[in-house]
Amino acid sequence: MTPHSPRGGSGMTIIVKSTTRIVTAFIMLFGTTIVLYGHVTPGGGFAGGVIIAAAFALIVLAFGKTLAGRFVTGTTASVWDSAAATAFLFVGVLGYLGGCFFWNFLRPPQSGRFTLFKLYSAGSILLSNTAIGMKVGMGLLGVFLALSVFRPRREEGEGHE
Amino acid sequence: MSSGAIPFALSMVVLLIGLYAIIAKANVVKIIIGILITDYAVNLFLVLLGYRHGGRAPIVTKADLDTSGGVSMGFVNTSVDPVPQALILTSIVIGLAVAAMMVALALRLHDKYGTFDITRIRRLKG
Amino acid sequence: MTNILPLVVALPLGAGFLSPLLGKSRRGESMAALLALGIGFANLAISVALFTTTEPLVYWIGFWNAPVGISMAVDGLTRLLLLTTSLVALAALVFSIAYMRRFTATGLYYSLLMLMVAGMNGVIVTGDLFNLYVFLEVASISSYGLVAFGTEHEELEASFKYLILGSIGSLFILLGIGILYNLTGQLNMALVADSLAGRGANRAMTLAAAFFLMGFGLKAALVPFHAWLPDAHPSAPAPISAMLSGVLIKASGVYALARIVFNVMGPSAAHADVLTALGALSMVVGVFLAVGQWDFKRLLGYHSISQMGYIVLAIGVAAQVMSPRGSGDEALAGLLLFGGLFHLFNHAAFKSLLFLSSGSLEQQAGTRMLKELGGMRRRMPVTAFCCRIGALSIAGVPPFNGFFSKLVIVVALALAGKWLLAALAVFVAMMTLVSFLKVQRTVLEGETPERLAGVREAPYPMQSGMLILATVCLLGGPLVVWLRGWLLDPAAASLLTRAAGYAALFSPRGGP
């Protein structure tokens, strides 16, 4: 499948590249939908996040590590991962400030402002799901990049996990 | 053994296969695969616990609401138990984290020792 | 008072998530250290604040009541464990400030350490079985990463071994939880206990008990499951060794096991016999493996197995007394549990102290092999003082805390009619003394090897970390009666609460 060097930065053939160019946006859109509708349909933050991470992984596979590395690196993924985790905790803390840890502060129990099966029907669960989706997507991407960029035969000095 | 117990017994067989791989294999990658098989066996066991024969997926649609806006008893009585499914979803996520950790460690180990053979990865003893 | 409960998890979790965001610059890493230290102090303040009332507290997350909600529950045992964890964590954090300077990427170190603290606190305060498993995994996964933090040959090998055995343990625990859920249809510990209280022993419960014993036995490194501990604990950086040996094996092993055996499932005769056997075996085998060791940290690791044996032995015999076959003498079981839990508290203090002083010696002298050290009493007076206090405490020399807890355990075993086990406990205490006399003689006394002539005392943060724990060891002995009144007896009493009573304490109350 690869006419050039398999480990080089050139990536796969033109067929794969063109297909990737077309479908990536749709895969990401699909992942986002799964994340946003997590409270009314099967799916949610984790499933959607995995799909989003898969879209990124597809780009890395098709275009090669070097080109993709210009847009997203392990460090960026790690920073977004931590930011999303913090955001998830922040949703919980906002509830705490309103009275109870992880209280659904957008939707008091007696409220009838929302209709079932709509996007805005679960209050702060939507926010939590979005944070989890980003956390899982970026976390998995970070793992994928860390494992694919890892160069055997120690080239760096004393590192970390 | 009643026919209802067979799936449980089979999931335990899968668990034992995983444990066998962990104990008997000397290759780091095969041990990791053993852990993953064990993990899936436990998940399978848990999801079987919530299964109801002929039950349907625990997804509420508009047809499953009763007049007061709550979920109808008919749905509750025919759907499978969703709690174990929620549990294994969490357990899958944890398994993913452990798997990533194991693979990263295996890469590092190969980097340092130049082998995946655990009989040769033996600096610690005593 | 109930309202501060979520903070014991939320604060360290937040610090763990924020630390990687502070960047890899020198300034970012100092800020991460400062943040972690602040959380360490806050954690201690919260666990002390929980002592202002002796009532059991229960907090329902997100206003969701049982059976759907997840609760956090606090009773005497929880208070004891939280205080122990936060004391050791604070000492380890203070020690880390100077000790971690030789490592790179310390921002990630503090992040993982905070996640481990959050996981342990979660295990201790949670009132939900599955939540217990999740927090157990949070603590375990971060500890796998911390053991491998040095990324040298030994660290990676130890971490891999620990990771494999640790995840097998977790899977067994999950299987046990699944069986309990299937039996009762509940995950809340109080409701499971309530539902199980009425029925006698059945085969499914025995199976669940076996899975729990294997799983938590692996986490607590009891003897047939101990292979990972002497590799993993010494390989970690010293403050992490102190956390792992001092509190992690207790929070995720002994605490969870005792909670499930006593409060959730109710002590059965089979449980009790297995626990007693595992405890006695760990106590003896651990000390025999320790005597021949010449690597300081490895020796401490084997002693951890042996001292955990004391704790599990006391808990096991208490379970025997309380089981349907036993005499049901609550005063005797209370005394056994008092001894076991006091030893848990003391072991956290002196073993962490010993690991910290071994780290200080290793950092300043460049080796942790006993034969290569010597005369450190003159070169490093503060470290030597702390190391001596820790050694005398673990060996059970009279005025120190270790003596009193071992004395209580031995006396209570004799009262329970277990003369053989009592004699065994005394014998193991003697062996421990011999082993630590060897350490004292080779490390602190004797001639300083020429190579170590220029060794200086450790920096102040490391000294303060050690002194915090040395104070606990020094005061623990004389203050035993006072400690018993407000700390240990409520903890023992909460384990003796019979299953139905436990459910009554934590049953769902009115909503918001």
C-alpha cells in the first residue's frame, strides 16, 4: 500500500489521502453528534470521544506522522486532555456551589422547562458529556501519538511515562 | 447444570483461558493479551448478569412513556437490566487505561532490555 | 459538616488535572509542587474537621438518593483512615519538594501523586461498591505510573509485575461486586448489607467472598499474593514508597476487605479462618524473607508484608469471634480490632518514616545497600535520629507506638485463647527487632567508609517530612489511652456494627 518508505513522513497513497480528506469531517461530525445526544440516545461522551480520536488517528495514518505532527502533537493532546478533565470537575464544582456536588444546576428537579428527547433536556449532563467527549478524544489521541511516535533504542535522556 | 448457567460457565472458561495466558506465557505481549482476555471475560460475566431472556435493549423511546410522562411499567418489565451495562462501560474505560499503560510499559521494557521474554527481564530478585 | 465531604476527592482530583496544565517549565513545576502541598494541608484540615462530630455522616452526590444515587459515608473507621492517609501524604509531599529535584517532569509526578491521593480518599469515603472499584483503579493506575517514574530497568520491570498482578486483583474484585449485585440488586453498601443480613450463607456468597479475598489479598500483598510488593515498593521514588507501603496497601487492601467482610457481608466462619491463616502466614514469611536482606528498601518492603500480617491477623481473629460459630464477645473483638487498627495507624507512621529516611540516605550517600553504608549517625544526625525512631517503633521497643499496638494484639490473642498465634506474634516481633538491630548497626553505627566521608545532612524539606512522622511515632506510644478514646475505639466500633445496624446508619434520608 505504501510506495514510499513505510516509516517515512509521506503517508499512504493518493487514494487513501483523498478519501481521508473527504470522510474525516463527517466522522468528526458523527462523533460530535454522539457526544451531544448522549443523554437521549445510546452513546455519550466515551463513545463519541473514541470516534473523534479515531478521526484524528486516520489523519495521522493517512498523511504520516510528520505532517500531522505540525497540527497536533502529544503535548497539545495532553494539555486539552487535562483541560477537559478540569472542565468536567468544574461542572461538578458548579453544582457544589449550588448546593450539592454534581448537582444538575441547569435543571432543578421541579422544573418543566425542558421537553424530553430534545437536546436541551438534561441540564448539566450535556456539559459533562461534552467535557468527557473531549477528554476521551484527546486522551486517546495522546495515547495513540505517544505510542506511534515512540522511538525504540533510547534516543532521549531520562524521561517519564 | 441448567441451560441458563451455560453462558456463565462459558464466560468463566474465557476467564481461565486469559489466566492461563498470563501464567504460562513468557512473552510480554502475550501476557498483555491474557490480561485483556480476562478483562473481557469479566465484562461478559457482568453483562450476562443483567440479561433477561427475550428482553429488549434498555433504551427509552417516545412509545415507552405512559400518560404521566414517566417510563411505563411494560417497558420496565420487558427490558434487560441497564445497570450492569453501565458498569461494564466504566470497566471497559478502565481496561483501556490499563491496556495503554501496559503497552507503554512493554515498549519501554523492550527499549531497555531489548527483549519481550520475561525470563530474560530479571534484574530484581531476592 | 457533611458538606465538606466531597472535597476530600474533588480537591486532589482538581490538583491532579491542573498540574499538567501548568507546563513543563521550571516555574510551572514549582507551581505544581506548591499546589500539591496546599492540597496536602487542606486534606489534613478536612480530615481533622471531620472529627468535630462523632455522628455517622452520609452525603448523596447530586441530590440523588438511594438506590440510584452514589453516597459518601463517614464513620469512625473512615475518620481513622482519612487522618492516616492525609498525615502520610503531607509528610511525603513535604519530603518530595527537595527529593524530587533530581528527577525530570516533576509536574507529572505531582499530578499522579494527587490522583493517587484522590483515589485513596475515594476508596475510604465511598458508600457504593462499584464506586469503590473505580476509585481503587484510579489509585492503582496512578501508582503503576509512579512506580515506573524513574524509567530505569528495575523500575519498569517492577511496575510491569505490579501492573499485571494489580489488574488481576481488580478483576477479581469486580467479579465479586457483580455477584453481590446479582444477589441483591443493589450497589449501595448499606442496602447490600441490609439485603444480605437476613439470609444465611449460600454458595454464591461464598464465591463472592473468595473473589474478594483473592482480589483484596493481591492489593494488600498478603503472603501467597505478595510477589509484587518487594519489587514495586522499593523501586518507586522514596516518598512514593512511603505512600504505597504506608497507606495504599491499607486503604485499597485491608480497609476495603474489612469493610466488606464485617459490614457488608457479615463475618462468616470461613472468611475468618482464611483471614487468620493469611495474616499469620504473612507475618511469619515476611519477616523470614526480610532478615536476609541487605538492600535497605527491599528489607522494608518485606517488613511491610510481615506487619500487614499483624493487622490482618487481628482482624481475622476478631471476625472469628464475631462469626456465627464464635463466642460473639464484642468486648474481646473490640480489643482485637483496637490492636489491629492501632497497628495500622502506627505502621503507616513508622514504615513511611523508614522509607523516607532510606530515601534521604540513598540521596545523600548514593547507595541503599546496608553493607556499603556506615557511621551515618555522625554524618546525618537528623536522618539518623528519625531512622532510629522508626526502627525502634517497628521493632516494638517499649516507649514507642509499635510496642503498644503489638502488646494489645498479643494480649488480645491470648485472651481469645489463641496461644499459638500469640506466641508466633511475639516470635515475629523478636525477629523484627533482630533485623532492625542489623540495620542500626550497619547503617548508623560503625566506621564511615572513606567513600562516604563527604556526605552531608539532607536538605530541610526532607528533614521536616521525616520529623512530622517521627513526632507521630514518639507521641503515639504515651498517648495511646487518649488516642483510643477518640480515634481507635470509634473505628473498631464501626466495624462491629452488625450488618443491619450498618444499613440503618447509612440508610437514605430525606432528599434536598
